[in-house]
Amino acid sequence: MSTIADRTVDFPGAEAPARQYDIDANGVRIAVHEWGDAAAPPLLAVHGGFDFARTYDLFAPRLAAGGWRVVAWDQRGHGDSEHAELYSWDADMRDALAVFDHVKPGEPLPVVGHSKGGALMTQLADAQPFRFTHLVNMDGIPYKRNIPDIAEHERTKMMASDIESWLDHRRRTADLQRKPGTIDELAARRGRMNPRLEIDWLRRLVTTGGFESDDGWRWKIDSSMRFGGFGPWRPEWTLMRLPGLPIPFFGILGSEMEEMGWGTPPKKVLPYMPMQGRCEVLDGVGHFVHIEQPQRVADLVLDFLGDAQ
């Protein structure tokens, strides 16, 4: 893989991380990226599915300007982290715990998560609230109507078919590579799923989340990964966990529905806010709230967190 540092497309207000390094997460190499003063208090930032830490290039510097050391990592199979044999919701949470333990062992941390990252951290905060001082969830509160339960024998059949489908997918993708293209071609492909984001920002994403080879640019994400491959997990489980969170919680939702979003109606979330929770709905903003309005969202987050200490 060739170096791409000199090919990164500029975008107003975006900054590369000040530091980049790897940690070992139970045998999987995880790439970590940091913005801000190395001696400042840490603030963890968790990216969404099929994204990577460098999608915070616009947002993280604004949090760092508020006095924080922003620490983000590429989830396994994403960005500069190692590709793995298996991917699951639980594996991503184990990797997250490795980052927590590396950054500030034994002490709670403030955390910001977007989309899948917000849902992951909501589940982790429900299971291990002692690891968190605050949690900000940016458009990562999935909502789905509960479906009727099914008979046990039908559940067994579903499990068998799901495993068979997964094995077939792994066989098909074992030797595949992601489709190459120019920077503009990859940006246009991403733009079909992120229609509200500026083309110059999407071009920057190609040069931070992709690599250049002899036949063009490719996304770094593992070609064996597919949407919805979160393992034994249902979207409504995140919503149901919210009321019991014992930590300060701040949800930020966009009012505009997008393909990569969860399709969550804000009115469905508000009744589930925890005792120490609040929710802000941004009108005219889509799923990527921190990219469409980075300063506004950063100001909301900094106000919620209070002074960095």
C-alpha cells in the first residue's frame, strides 16, 4: 500500500490527526488517531459503520480547540486497522475496551459516537457505566418497530439459514478486492449514499480512507464486510437501553432522513431519554450532523461536557 499523505485533498477547516499509532486489541492491530495537545484530557470519538476515524478530520479539531485530546480509532476492517477473520458487534466492543484501557486505564472517560459508533457506546455504557463520565450519541439511536416473537423451531431454522448465508458470502469474497477508480469516481459512489455532503469533502475522504495502487484508488475497508453484518443485534435494542443509563447522556439527531441513517423519527426517541439525558434535534440536517454543521455540533458537545479537566 503506497503512502497517501501527500495526496490528501484539502477541505476548509479539516485537519489531519496530530498523532497516529497502533495498539493491540486481543491480537488485532487497531489504528488510533489523535487531535489536540497530547497532555490534554482525553475524549474518545467512535466512528460509524463503513466509516473510519479520519471522517472526524473536520469535527475533532473543533473539540480539540475546546481543550480536549480527541482520540479516535479505526474499527477492525476499517481504515488503517487490521482486517480480521470475523466481524461482529461484540468484537467491536472488545476492541473499544482495549482503546479505553490504553488511553486511561481504570478511569472513566467522556465519549462521542456517531451512528453505529453511538449505538455501540450506548450498549457499552449500559453494561459498564463506570467507564463513562458522559456519552454523546450523534444520530446513532436506531429505531425499528418490534416484530412479534417467533416459535423456537422457526428461530432454529433462521439461525441455520443465516449461518449458511454468511458462509456463502465469505466464500464469495475471500479473494475479492474493492472496485478501483479515480478519486472523483470513488467520491461519486460515496455521494450516492451521502447526497448531502459536499463533493470536495467526499474527495478528501477518498484520500484519507482509501489507498492508491497501480490501477486506481480503492477504499481500505475489508471487501468481506457488508451492511448489516453486526452479528446478533437488533436496532431496537439500543433504544430500549437508553432509559437505564446512569450517566449524563446527550443525543443529537438530524431531522433529514438519509440512506446511511437509521431512519429514526425524533419523536420516537424523546420518551426514552434517561434521567440524566437530553436530546437535540437539528432541523435541516442529515445523518452526518458533525460534518454538515461541525461548529454547531462541536459547540453543543463542548457545552454538554463542560470544562476539560
